[in-house]
Amino acid sequence: MNQPSSIQDSLTPDNESGNVVDQRPWLHAERGDFSPANGPSNVISRIIKQKYDEPSPTWKKVRLELRDRWFGEFKKEYRWDLEQDQLIRSIFDTKASRIFKNAMSKVRHGQDKGTWIPPPVRATLDQHWSSTEFQNKSVIAKANRAVEKGASAYYGGSISTAAHFEKMTKELERQPTAWEVVERTKKLKTGQWVNDKTRDLANKFVSSTFKDQLVERADGPSLPFLSSF
């Protein structure tokens, strides 16, 4: 059954009474989720892919105007009580952010050819994903995820990476490199990497161009990246 393309299209006359009938299914917000739960996520995914026309690589980069437009399309598919409008929008944004993140990840890793993305937008995304800054963040994020939960014996302890950066600056009397901060925060007191996964990644860094990229001074644009550990 085809979905109505607009709220007006969802209104059809009742042959018996002549009254206008809204064909949109009812949607409710219950315990932080949609009810019914099945269906809305697929609709949101379809809307995003049909209306994605700006090079926003992450949900935070998606302009509010575009999010509003997506929500406007969602309103054409469902109806709900007016008093639940804010709750519905909140749930919509939560689900849309997850769907968008997953969609971008699949495109970036080649699991989705991304034919739904306009060519000029795709070109801008590819340029962003191939940038040195993004590659650095991506590689270190992998190393960070490799640290198993509960591994509390590593040298870095529980203080933040930003605190390590400040401490090392005083110790070295210069700003440490990003690689030096990684070594400080991801190694045991014995000098070994916190676990096998991190060790393997570190060895890979040494033999790749990533280490050359990471030995640059960790100032300027790199600081937000370091503080994300």
C-alpha cells in the first residue's frame, strides 16, 4: 500500500457520511519509544535517504532546518495526540540519529554503495573521510575501543586525556605529540600495551603512515580529538 505523499493526500472522503477521513496510522510515545514499535524506523530511514541533500557526515553536523524537514515528512506518515508532540519529536531525533550514523558508516565502509546520496554531496563526504584529521580520529578511536572494560592497571589510570596532556607538557617542557599521549594512556606500568588488541593496533601504527601523521604536535585542531579519549 502506497504511503500518502502529504497530509492532504492522506485525507479521503467517507463515501457514506461525506466526512473527511485521515488515513495516517496513530502513533504514541510510551516509555521512550514509539508504539507501535515496528514501522517508524523504516519510515525514518526512507525519509533520510530520500531527503539527504547536504554533506553532513555526522548527526551533529545535520542542520536543524534539515532535521525539521525530515520530521515534517514523518508527520505526513503518522498522526499523534498534540500533547505528545514534543515526546514524539524527541524519540524521532533519537532514532534518526542512530539510523543516520549507521547509514553513514555503511556508506563509508562500502557496505552501501550510497546511490541515494547526490554525487556532489558524496564527493564532499569522501573528501572529509579521506582527510588526515578524520583518519587520525578514526584510528585512535579503534585503539580506544580495543581497551577492554575494567582494565584498570594501565599507566594512564582514570584521569582524562586532557589532564595527561597538561601533565606531560609540564614534564617534557613542550607539548607532547598525539602518539606520545596514546603511549602514555594505553600502556601498562610494565611498559606493555593494555591488551593484545591494543598491542596489535600499535604495531600496525608503527608500520603505517598513521604514525607519521600522529607524531605531529598535538596542538590546534588536534586538542578536541585528544580530549575525546
